[in-house]
Amino acid sequence: MEVFAVSLASLLAGFIDSIVGGGGLILVPALFSVFPSAHPATLFGTNKSASVWGTGMAAWQYSKRVDLRWGALLPATLACFVGSLGGAWLVTVISPHFLRKALPMILLAVLLYTLAKKNLGEHHVPRYSGRSEQLAASALGLALGIYDGFFGPGTGSFFVFLLVRWLGYDFLNASASAKVLNTATNLSALILFTLEGHVFWHLALPMAIANIAGSLLGTRLALKQGVAFVRIVFILVVSALILKTGYDAFLK
């Protein structure tokens, strides 16, 4: 029954994550609910053991239909990987507690900005090219990689928003690119959790299969429905993240 419950959550998480990120909003609470006495690091590691496959599959699916800007994404992916390791190390010496109350406010600002800018992410008009785009994408990847390793909630949505707002991508291209970058941060974190022995490996396979299935469904839906659909899902997921992180920070 436990395997079925977390696999179902992993399926839904993979579906949401493949469109705009935010799958952890579903899977992490499910793991904590099913295994309330487990070490939190083990549950985070188990989450990564599934989500890395879903984001990887989504990245592969998008790459076949979306013209990804690999010249900028490859160095940014490396920056993500290094940043995530650095963030994971940082959390061993500094508590991320101070971010709990700031995160809902940051997400609210992102939501309000997106709602105010009706045409935000509607057109794919990259602001940079060549070395400038590599540097911008790598800076973004390093910063969010550190954030994902150090704290984590909302990383996929932040990737999408900043790729749209800062680099000038539309929502579909931003979501596709975010999957490549998020796969790197997930893999980096999974390696660290594995080395520390914080993964329930007996759950990893069924959760990974379910996450991939959800990812395939979500990716195909996003590609079929296009930019406007991804924008709507982004707004819904960010709204849910605001409610969840706000509850955790001020009411829990």
C-alpha cells in the first residue's frame, strides 16, 4: 500500500514537474505523510531518486520538438550541477530556516508580475546570443543550483520564470530548458544523498517508473497545447506554492 501511495504521488508529480516544475509540492509531502518517522534527508533523497528520471525524460522529449539553445544550456547545466553540490554543502554549516518566511513573498512577487505582464513569455525572443547568453544562463544555473541544493522549493518554477523574464524565452522554451537544468540539480543532489546513505532504494524503481509516465503525459500535453497552456499551469503551480510555503512558514 505504501508503494502504491508514493508511486501515485510520483506519477502526479512527474506530470506537473514536466510542464512547469513544482512536482515536489506533491511528492515530498506524500513521502512525509507515508513515512512520518523517517529521516527528512532520506525522504528528500528518495524524492530525487524519482524526480531525476522524470525531469530527464521531459528534457529528452522536449529536445525532440523544441529547438533548445544548447550552446547556452550545456555550460549552464554544469553550473547547475556544481551549484547544487555547493548548496548542499552550505546547508551543513548554515540553516536555511531564514528562507522559509521570505519564499512565499518572493513567489507572490513572481505571480503578481506574471499576471501584470499579460504578454510575458508569449513570444520567443532571446535577449542574448553567443558568449553573453552562455554567461547569463550559467549565472542563472549557478544561483538556482545553489538554491536547490540549499533549500529547494519552487526551483523548477524559478527556472521557468527567470528564463522568460531575463533571457527572453517563451514559456514553452523556458519550460523545456528548465528541465535540462533541473535534471542537473536533481542528479547532483541525488549523488550527495546516495553517498550519505539517504535513499529508500526499494521505492526508487516504482517511483521512477511512475514519475517517467507522468512526465511523458505532461510533456506531450504541454507540446500539444503550447505557450498559453504552460503559462496557465505556471500561474496555478506558483499559486499553490505560495499557499503551501506560506502555511509552512507562518501557520505550521
